Amino acid sequence: MKDWNILKYKYSNLFYNKFFGFECDDGWYDLIEELLSKIQFFDVKISQIKSKFGGLRVYVLTNDSFVNRIIEFYEEKAKKTCEYCGNRGFIVNERWIAVLCNSCYYKKYFKNTKKCYKFHNDECYNICA
């Protein structure tokens, strides 16, 4: 379990006093830390960072188009990064939209069924067998 308060403290200059927090799983922790390190010296105020519809959302107030492009880059990168473990992932639409790797997808949706009928590839055989 990652301690999100470390990021809030380390990059405190980036957040509004009424920062709503980090609403995403640990797989994106390193990605978000990298993003914050890239924008820490710009005139930016962040009100919330969260996962929504399988994507990273950074709610920010800035007039700097360069900062907006950096944020967009990391939002795109998150669409290919598992929200739970940080490995390469894909967008899944089961009950809710999320980004998961094959392993986390299996653990979340097929753990008790002992079968995976969607993604039988080399990675999946190691888990499903």
C-alpha cells in the first residue's frame, strides 16, 4: 500500500488548500509522482487527481500550455498502465471502466472461477493453469 500523503507533502506547493486528494489505486503512484516532479516548478494548482472512466484525471488550474501538454502525456500513459500494479495494461469495461493488466484482470474477475475465457496468452497461462 502506497502512502499518498508522501506525495502531498513532497509537492505541497502544487495543491490547493482544499485538495480533494488522490482517488486512484497504487499502480499509478509512480506515474503520478513522475508527473508531479515534471510540473513542480510551474505556476500550477491542483484540486484533485483521480481515476475516472479508465483514465487519469488531473483537475488543475494553469494557463501554461506546456504544463497542460505534460499532463495530457501522463493521462495517455495511464491508459496503458494497470491501476493496481503499474504493469502494462488495457482498458477493461466490466461493471466499471478501468485499466488492468492480464494478471490483475484475472485476479479481479476470475479468481474464484479458476478459468479465464478471454485472454489465453503466455502471461495468462502462467496464472490460469
